[in-house]
Amino acid sequence: MTRTQLSRTIDAPIDVVFSTVSDISHFSKAVPHIVNVEFLSEVRTGVGARFRETRVMRGREATTELQLTEFAANERVRFVSDQGGTVWDTVFSVTPVADGRTTRLEMVMEARPHRLLARLMVPLMKRVIAKAIAADLDALKSYAERVAGEPADS
């Protein structure tokens, strides 16, 4: 098993940050290299939501099927995918910072290979994976801060 853990402090309220990471329609707007999302379930947010996400990685499109398996509003959300001989288990957790206008976002991804080739490749790819996740978190941070700064509709 390989574990990657990263975090960001985001200048946005917890509900904005949580909706950005827990709702794929927001997540896909935040992360620029996600080029398509296809829902595979009638459920669009919350436990049971299933979708196929296509992103551009290293100049090529890669498609991954994900399922939302845990959802605790304004606390944590878990996405699970079984792709390429590996179960990818990702948890996003949000906690408010003392001022109430800032949120700490933590992401923990565990990769559990269940095929021989994946067992060899996943540890070798850890740096590349961590770099890609860091870019996603930076994009999520920018998006949530921009959304939080927009005036509310009257």
C-alpha cells in the first residue's frame, strides 16, 4: 500500500471548500485538466454517486470511474476507484480554522495494488502521483477562494 497525504489552508468558509471537493460538478470546474464527467448513477452528490472522469495527463486523456462511498457534510468525503489493478481510496477532510473564514483541507490517498504489475508500479509512481495531487489541491484552493470572494446573489 502507498499512502499520499497533502493539505492546504484555504481562505474560504468550510461549506464552500466542502462543496468544491464533494460535488463533482464543482470539482471538475476547479481542476482545469478534467475535460469530461459522465454520471453513471442517478445520484449526483452524496453516497452512491458514480461517475466517469476524464482528465488530460501528460498530454493524453485518462478516464477513471469513481464512486462516492462516504459523505459527512462539512467534514469528509471519500471517493473509491478500482483502476489499473489498484484500489484508489481518497478521503478529503475539511476543518475550520479559528477565524471561521478559513478552512484546512486535507487529502489522503491510499493506493492498494491487487495485481503484480501494479504492486511494482505504484511505489515507483508515488512522486508523480503526489505532484499531480498537489496541482489538484492548488486548483481547488484557487477555485474555492474565488467562489468565496464572489458577491452573494440577492
